[in-house]
Amino acid sequence: MASEVPPHHSSYLDYADEGDADSTALPLVLIHGHPFDRTMWAPQITAFAPSRRVIAPDLRGYGASPVVPGVTPLSTFAEDIAALLDDLGVEEFVLAGLSMGGQIVMECYRQFPERIRGLVLADTFPAAETPEGKKTRNAMAERLLREGMRGYADEVLRKMVAPYADAEVAAHVHRMMTATSPEGAAAALRGRAERPDYRSLLTGVTVPALVVVGADDEFTPVSDAEAMHAALPDSTLQVIDSAAHMPNLEHPEEFNEALAGFLARLDR
């Protein structure tokens, strides 16, 4: 599946840049979650590149982008994305992210709202980390550095994708997790433990938003999606049945249908 998303190199991040750069449709920028890479968006790139430009970076520390150990705050991920889009000459765009990618989308909106024409927040949540959550994330960072990614990947696979998910989808998700650099993943976990609370930011969002969640997501349950939908001034909520944390891969047809309707509205 990874081969469907050919790489490019910006000054920093590795990325896929597909589709029609001259299209009048808004470019779509896709931000992957943890601990994945841009190939998680393969079904969306295939679906939307025929009609618009689609850009999917590997975040720093993930995929083919450079690994920077230490701590990577969400603000740094957002700065990297802004710099990549500057390099590519993309001024305005629709920004979509899943899980940690959704939190990076919120941080991007905090930093450069004037460039973002629509938000897609999939299987994510806006609250800051609890004291307990901070401990858990930092402990997991230490564990990944100590043990590598495989044990963690084996443990969480059936929460990332539902137990009844297609075997090829589960294998792709497991491959992404085990291929991730422990140093990159640990740096992101430490940074994410310190993230701000985006709940008040959402109430001031001035562009349309699409909130998507898998009905069986245990990491970010439907109640989190409903709360974001309620907070956003102009949002649509799509709950995808028989999907867990990665509905874009588990049920790409339903995910793409919701996204297509949202994009059509923005393009008008």
C-alpha cells in the first residue's frame, strides 16, 4: 500500500504531493496520526487527487522524514507544515488530521487560521492532557525507547482498527506502527503530553468543520466527537459504523463520501 504514495522532499519533511496543482478546487492537506505515516491516507489520496491537489507529509520523526529525538511539541509539527506549504506555494487549503494529526490541525488553526478554509477533525479530541495522562505518555515514551515499537503495536492494533477489520488494513496499520522510529514516537509523546487545551479555540473557529469518528473508537469515543461538534460554530458530524480509531482505512468509502460532500461545499 505504501507504494501508492510516492515521496517528494521539501527542505525538511518527506511528503506526497499528488493531483492537479492547477485545479480550482481547494488543495487538501492530510496530517497523519501517531505512530503512523502518510501512507495511512492512501485511500484518500487515490480518491481525491483526480480532482484537486492532495498533500500528505510524513511528520518529523515518522515515515521517511528526519528523526529528531527529545521533545516535539505540537507547535513544532504545525511550524513544519506551514514551512512545507510555503515551499510548495500553497497559500490556502483544507486541513484534515486524524488523532494526534487532528490535534496538530487545531494547533495549525491557532497559528495560521487565515490560511485554512476548512477543518477535518477525525478521531481526535481537544482537551489538554490530565496529570495522569502526562505520566502515561511519558512512561510510554520511555518504554518505546527501551523496547522498540513491536510490543506496543501488537497490544494496540485491535484498538486502532476494530477486531473485525479487513486483515489487509490491520496489516498495513501494524506495519506503519512497527516501522516508526522509537525516538521520533517518544519525542512526539513527550510533546503531546504538554499540549494546550484547544476547547476554547474551537468555539472561535470561523470556517466550516467536518468531525468524523469511528462508532467503536475506544481512544476517542463518539462522545468526544459530539462535544467538538457542539463547540464548533459550523460543523458536520459523521459517525462511521463498524470502525474503530482509523475509519479512513477501515471504511474508506464512507469516510471519502463524507469528505467529498464537505469539500464540495467549500469549493462552491
